Amino acid sequence: MEIIVSSIDQFNEYLNSDRVVVDFNAKWCGPCRMLSPVLKEIAEEDKNLIVLKVDTDMFPELASLYKVSAIPALFFIKKGEVVGNELGFMPKPRLTKIIEDKLGK
């Protein structure tokens, strides 16, 4: 499931889920726009995965909290705990493997 974050409360609501990928992005970011359809496809295929899309221009406080210094920045969260992060665009096979390695299936 892919969720475009519209509030901090909504963001916090999903953080304790079993398998979460937080995608820090911005509309003006080329690599973010390239990564977006890859994440959407993975989220549609993996029904047990939650992808939270956070626009850093709309929620700079969340970006600051996670110490995001470049985008796209992906954070892998399992039951509320950050278990890894990655920066930049990556193709679907690589991203799928990272998600499985960090969050399980």
C-alpha cells in the first residue's frame, strides 16, 4: 500500500506497522520522480508493505527528525524501528532485494 502523507499524525499512525518504507522526496527532484513508479509497483505487488511518501518541502520537520540530507532517501522501518536507509534512485530488482533483506517478506 502506498500512502502520500498529508499530516504528521497520519505519518505516525503507520510507523509501528510490520514493514514500512518511508520515501522522503520532493516534486522538483528528478531521481525522486524516477523512483516513484518503482516504489508504487513494489507497493502494489507486496500487500504487506506500507510505503509512506513524504514530501520534504511540505514536512521539513520530518526530514529533519530523520536527518535527511539528500533525496530521495528511503528509510526501512520494522515495528517502529529504523533498520536501514538508502539514498538515490535504484532499479526495482535491487530495491526489492533491499526491502526483503531489511524487512523480510
